[in-house]
Amino acid sequence: MTIDDHHAPNAAGGSESPTGRRREQRSTSRDLERYAGLFASRTRTMRSSAMRDLMAVIGRPEVISLAGGLPDTSSFPPETLAAVTSRMAAEDSARALQYGPTEGLPETKRCIAEVMAAEGMRADPEDVIVTAGGQQVIDLVTKTLIDPGDVVIAEAPTYPGAVPVFSSYQADVVQIEMDADGMRVDLLEETLDRLARDGRTPKFIYTVPTFQNPAGVTMSPPRRRRLVELAHERELLVLEDNPYGLLRYEGTPDATLRALDGGVFVMYLGTFSKILSPGLRLGWVVAPPPVLDKINLGKQAADLCTSTMSQLLVHSYFEQADWRDYVDSLTEIYRTRRDTMLDALAEWFPREAEWTRPAGGLFIWVTLPDFIDTTDLLARALRENVAFVPGSAAYLDGRGHSSMRLNFSGSDEDAIREGIRRIGKVVEEQVALYGTLTGGRSPAVARASQAAASEQPEGPGAQVVPMPQRSARGGRAHRS
């Protein structure tokens, strides 16, 4: 009899299933000690994803989630999905159920080239690898380039999903401050000089230059040009993460880093998750051929190939529908929700709070008074059945404790207003408590309907004050 065949008696005199027993064992410190010596050293630096940790909670119907970067998949026409799936099944069923090439199907790559062309880029399908979402690109690039202790440069704050990846590969991440125009490239130059004096060269620079996650800001054209110049001058690779570029609500598009670079030093990350469906798990990377070859080897070892069914589904969709019409419809939905959240923030958050005003994308970055820790605040907010991502999830050095990331794409306007009201209530309680403990006067909660409210000027880019130390309001409506 094996161990798994044996059912130990439970307290009631019955037997306990092996699955139940193993689940209980996983929670014991003794069990952890039993396996501790087997773990690779890199597991000691692994960090959990803040968004993944929240998924079980925010999946409950009573919880208003302003946390995950969830697209509104309910807006995709069911009849369109049925039509493209039926066509794929009728014409390519055997192929859809089979393995495919690691680098992706040719017809899917042509769809990717079409999407990139919509943002002013020319991509040779031979320079494309189709991946299991954009997240896999970050993992594959890091696995390809990083040895333990190697330097990666990222923005401060950075995409929370990149944090566990960099940690898993034991990268030394140096984060560069941002302001309303994106990454401070002047500070980047200073950092590169300092690293050079120490005999260290970053393996790559990771940036989300357009409608940045989590801050919502957009890198200005002069900074984009200078960043690409630095890459050429110092022969540095740059990973441009661009999931949101087509989700623009105002202003005119800026040239992507890849368009400015021509594919020499800029690796480009794209995804269908935000413009079609995250459930497809389809992203892509375009990179210089020598780098792409190594990424391809890493992907072979990771998963052999990306889902053939998902790739053919995308191709079928591009054949039968105009994907740009769907993106346009998303843009209209998200613009309204962004404005709703900005107005709700002005109404329910205290005067001390600051936030960005994104010209596109899915996120607003809020900074509260320093005495409020948003990790603790999240626990209180969850008791009110509302969720957000604490700001510390976007840093690797403990910063961001008084900030939060709010998503406006995944909830309708009523839920957004109610969610912000609930968070604002918890924030107000914390501000009032602080005022009581310090003997100071508790600030009043802002109301958008106040006579003092004035309209924020419209314009391209994110209309925000400098990060992280902001001195003025960043909402659509703000107090004078």
C-alpha cells in the first residue's frame, strides 16, 4: 500500500482523503521545513503578484473591484465570437487542436503586424514571437538576459506584474522617478553614469511609455527621443511594454520607442489582452534577431508553443470583423468610465489626495497623505467590499506605501461611483483618526458640486502634477 492509498481516520472515526490531508499538511510549518532544503535559492527572492493575490477576493459578486486591469469583455459581441469560432472549427479544427511552431503561426503574425501598423510601426513577421500573453514576454526577456545580481532599470512606480518576475530571476532593479512626462530621462542618465563608475551596465531598461501602468502618465516625445538616443549611445536594450497605446481618449499619438529606434535596441511587447480579450492569452515580442533567437529557445523550454486554437481564433476574427471598430467601441466605454472615476475622486476623496488624469489606458494613480498606508487601507476597504492595488506593489524597495492604483475599465459607472465612495469613506475615517491623535483639524471631504470646483484644462497626455511629490489636484474636477 502506498501512502496515497492510506486514508487516515479523522476525528469522527471516518477517513480523510489524501487531497484533504495534503491540503492540511501544506499549512504546517513542519511540512515547510521538510521541503525547505529542496527549494532553489531563487525562491527566497520570489514575490507574489498583488493582483493574483486579490483575484479570489474580487471574484466575489459583492465586491466592487477597482484593482485588476480587467478589460470589459462583456462588450465583445457574443454573436461575433460564435461566428469566428464556428468558422475556425469548420475550416481549421484539426490544426487548431494540434501543436504549432514555437514562434507562432504565420497568419497570426500577419494580424500582429497589422495591429503594429495601426501605431505607426513596420514589423517583419519573421521578427515576431507569439507568446502566452504579454506577461510571458517579460518573463522570457528576463530569463534570457538576467543572471542573479544583474541590473534592470524600471520606472518608479512600475507595472506590478513585472515585480515578481524581476524578483524571481534575482535581478537588481533600479527604479527611476517619474513625473507628468513619464520617466525622468535626466535621472536615468545620472543613474547610468553612477552604475558605469561602479563597473555595472544594465541588461535592459523596462518601460511602459504610453498610459503607464500604474501611473497613467505618458512619456513626452523629447524624452522618448532621448531614451532611444541613450540606448544607441550606450548600446542598451530597452523593453517597450505597450498594451494600451490604442486605448486613447484624447490627444494625438506619440511615436513608439520602436518606431524611433527602428528595431536596433528596442524590444517591443504587445498583447491582444486589452484590445480583444485577455482570455485568449496571446501577446507577442518583436526584438533584434539575435535576441529573438535566444527568447525562442527559452519559450521552447517553457511551453513548446502558444495555443494554436487561440491563434487561429484571432486570425478568424481578423478575417471576419474589423478589429478597429471594436477598439473604438472600447475607447468610448472607457473614456466615460475614466471621467466618472475622476469626478467621483473629486467628490469623495480629501483635499490632501492627489491623482493622475490619464489620456488613455486603464489606470489612475492616487497618492494619499503620508500617514496613510494603503496596504492597511486595503484591508479596511475589503471589509466595505471594495478593492484596489496598494502602491507598494509597484516598487521593489518599500516605497509607494501611501499610493494606490485604481482601475476604471472593469466596472460600470454606478459601481465606480460606489466603489470610490466606499474607499473615500475609509480614507476619511483614517484622516479623522489622524487628526484626533495629533490634535489637528480633520480635513473635510471634497464635493465635486462645490462652488469652488473648476474644470481641469484638456490637452494631450496625462494632465498631472509631478510625481511622486504633487502639490495640486490632478482630477477632471478639482478645488481651487
